[in-house]
Amino acid sequence: MATKTTEFMTVVEVFHWMCDFTIMTSMTMSCLYYNPILIRMEARIKAGFFDYGGPLTPEQIKVRATMNRNSQLMSKLYCSLCYCGLVATYIHVFFAKKEYLLPYPMWFPHEIRNMYQYVLTLIHVFIVAETMTICAFSQLSAFVALSSHLIAQYKILIIAIKEIDLIAGTKATPEEKILKMHAKLKTCVKHHVIINKYFDDLHKLFSIPLLTTAIFICLAICTLGFILLSPNVSVPVIGALIILFLPEMFIIVVYCVYGQKVADVCEEFGHTIYYSDWYTKPLSVQRDFLMILIGSRKKRQLTGFGLHEFSMKGLSEIIKATFSYFNMLRAMN
């Protein structure tokens, strides 16, 4: 029983770190390859994204502040889960009966024969694990922050579109109303173009990492489920394995949730234009509304290299694929 449990722990830990290493490597290579895009996105955010020629309304400022707060909260939560997984892999070392047991199954060119070598080896292992944890945290934090800015800018643009109806209801002369509506629509079109370019950059930057994450986390979850249903696995081991894979589960859920948020806010933008009182505006203003409406009809969805959609639908497909792979493992067993 003890031997079987140790084998399960070894298999899961090896698979866990293989998944993490592959996901982090894909993200690192993507950031290096698309470094000019990443620099351009950072510069855009630091510059305030878009200038409407005046201060934002209190509602727009509130939207931006809310998204900043939510992204920070999500980053802190994920950081906590990462370190919980890190601690979970270390804690079983202190309860093991085997001498000089390492928290991770790693190969070393030397044999550990005394406490001095054991401590040095543990320090090396901890540095490797800590680096992987920081990389995982940085990857998700970057995705959440960049996606949050995209969502916030869409919401700010939606508020700006609604302000056009308010201009039509003012007591100004018809000529002044038309000039103000044209000016507002012009700035909205410019803002929308910048948002679309930002989305294309975000999608290009995370396309391959998202696909890699979906594939490996799907394999990890179903392998974990297969092992947990084995009659030879004890309750403490089950708890340790679940905690070990919490960061991976959290990653895929966050990717799908924020992908769904991006798709929803894009659809909301198109609906805001269509359901506005555009048909009561002068013909010249209606033409401008038509142009921005056409531009808003293109579906904006984060995908993994165009092969997998990251949304709640995509999350359900991952769960279905997980069960399919799980049933295949059971049939092979």
C-alpha cells in the first residue's frame, strides 16, 4: 500500500512539474518573440490608453477603478494558491520515514549521503520550485491585468456612446447638437480602433500559451481524477494531490472566465449602439453610427491559436475532454 501510494505521488508530481514547465516555457517564448507587442501594450496602458480630450466622467472613473481592484484581488488569490501548492509538495517530506527524501522527484549527478548534501539539495530544489511559482504567478497576473484593461476600455467606450443620446436631449441648437454628436462619434470611433488593435495584440501574445495550457491542464486533471479513484490511495494523499493541482485548476478557470468577460463586453458594445436612438438622429449622424455598428459586429473571442475558445463554453469542452480521456484510461486499466 505504502509503495503504491509513493508511486502515485511520484507520477503526479512529475506530471505536475512537467505541465508547469511546459506552460511557463510557452509563455516565456511568446513574450520573447512578441516583445515589441508587449512593450507597445505597456506603453499604451501607461499613456492612459485613450484621451477623449477632457476628463473622464465619474462613471467611467469608477469602471476603471473597479477593474484595477478586481485584477489585483485575482492576482493575490492566485499567488496564495501557488504558494499553497508549493507548501503542499514540501510538507510530506517532514512526515516521510525515508531518509533524505526530496519534495520533488529530480535527478542529481551526485548521491545524497549526509545531512549537509541533503540541505544543499533542498535549497537547490526550493530555488527551482520558487522560480516556477513566480513564473506561473507572473503569467496569470499579466493575463488578468491586460484583459482587465481591455474590458474596462470597452465599458468606458459604452458609456461614451450612451452620452451621444444625452447630447441629443440638450437645449442647444440643432446645428450645435450635430457638431457635438459628430465630434463625440469621431472620438468613439478612434477609441474603438485602438481597442481592436489592443485586442489583436493581446490575442497574439497569449494565443500559443493559452492552447498549451488547455492541453496540459486537461491531461493533468483527468490523470489526477484517475489516480484519486484508485482504491490504494489514502485520504491524506488525496488532499495533498488536490492542493498540488489547485493552481492549474485555477489557471484554466480564470482564462475561461476572463475570455467570457471579453466576449460579453464586446457583444454589449454592439447592442448598446443598436439599441440606442440612432434612428432619431440626423442622416449624417446615422451614417457615422452605421460605420461603428459595422465595426462592432465582428466577434471578439480569445482562443488558443484559433483551435480552442476560452469562454464558459470552452471550459465545458475541457471538462468533456477530461472525462473522455479519463474513460480511456479506465478502459486501458
